[in-house]
Amino acid sequence: MRVPLIRRTLTAAVAGLTALVGVAVASATPAEAQATSTVFVVHGIPGQPVDVYVNGKKTLSDFQPATVAGPLSLAAGSYKIALTKPGAPVSNAILTVDNAQVPAGQNLSLVAHLDASGQPSLTAFVNDTSAVAAGKARITVRHVAAAPAVDVRANGQAVFSNLTNPNEAKADVDAGSVRADVVLAGTQTVVLGPATLNLAAGTNTIVYAIGSANDKTLAFVVQTLTGLGGAPGVPAGSGGLAGTGVGASWYLLVTLGGVLLLVGAATVTRRTLSRRRPA
């Protein structure tokens, strides 16, 4: 689903890149989780690294195209940002945004990309982290390239038709590998791909078509969200860790790490006491 109201919220995601990288939603209390959003940042402007200023301060240098940053846990709020060419002053920004809003309690991908006419643009998408059935995977395709309407094919068959910039299409399918390509809408003219996608059970594989058709810079960027269920006998939740898109691995690692620390501490203590006992 496209979310025009938060179209300009790239600011908050980038603001957290320095301070909040590695902060998982799983580590937050329920109240904190409700006051934050899980945010990914996708750079889809070909050939244009950027510096990002947030509230007048540079928070990210030389952010490269065709890359994904995150996940970040960001507080809801309002921010001011500017995107510049590396080393350029804020007064020469490629794009400026005032009062950019980040809502609470969402899983978002914020995409810097070209619009249909080839101009830099920002679009926010809400990621579908609802549970999938056993043995299923979700695929989401987002058209964020300077290109006309396209059809997306899997193994030679059209699965999404007449997709335009900046929109998306999605479906739950059987888990497995598919050969995907993109053709001009209603034709067999391949403009992107083919590429092999591994759709693992319990994931949402998000494929971005970025770049420019005229400049011959079209490319895929792939983002994968995990923890949506999909494995036989493993229940999937629509909330909590299973529904965040971050996956439960953060929680398991933190818990396991804590157990190992406690066990290690106890072992050291026993060894120390045994050495101090008189013979």
C-alpha cells in the first residue's frame, strides 16, 4: 500500500542511521514499540550517492545507490532533512523536506528514487508483515523507476500487470525459486531481468525496479522481511516479533547471549571459589 501522507519521511530513517543502527524492535518494551516504527531506507536513484542532513546536521555520508539500510527503530516525530551531492552544501540540496513525519507503530520502507519523468522523489511504503500460511511466501514488487507501465513475470507467466511508478503489487505464493523478469505492459519486450528469486517460506521478498529506462540504468534491488510464519507446524503471529518484519532472531540472540553470560559468570565464580578453598 502506498502511503502519500508519509511520502517524505525519509528524514527520520536517515536520522537514525547513525544513532540507531542495530536497535531492534524486539528490544523495546510494548509501550516503546507502540511509540516507534521499524524503518528501512532504500536508495534507488542510480549513479547518485548522497549526503543526508537532518535538522541541519550531516547524519549520513556517501549513501550509495541500490542499497538498503536498516532495520531501524525510530521514534515517531517530525524532522527536517536535506539530500545533497557528497560534499555539497545544504543550500545546493538535491531535495529538501520540511516537517517530515514518522508515524508510530509501522513497518516502513522509505525509498529515494526517480519518478516516472526521471526526477528525484521520495515514497514511503508500508510493508505487509501479516502472517503467511504454512509453505507460503509473499512477493511484493514495487515500480520506482523512470519507466512506463510494466508487467512482472514469474517463470515466463505474467503475475502482475500494468504496474506503474510509484505503485506496488503483491501476492502470497508457494515457497521456492522463481525466474522473474519485467516486460513492457502488454508486450514480450524484456526491460529488466531475468533474475532468480529465492522465496523462502515465511518471508516477504520485496523487489524494487529502480533506475531509468532512457538511461539504460534499470536494475533490481531486493529486500527480504522474515519472521512471517510459513513453516509447517510453526505458528505465525500478526503482532509482536513475528509481525515486525525484523524477525525473532534478535530476541533469540539477546536471550541466548544473556543465558551464556550467566552460565559463564557462574562457571568463573565456581572456579574462583574452588581455588580459594584451603586444601
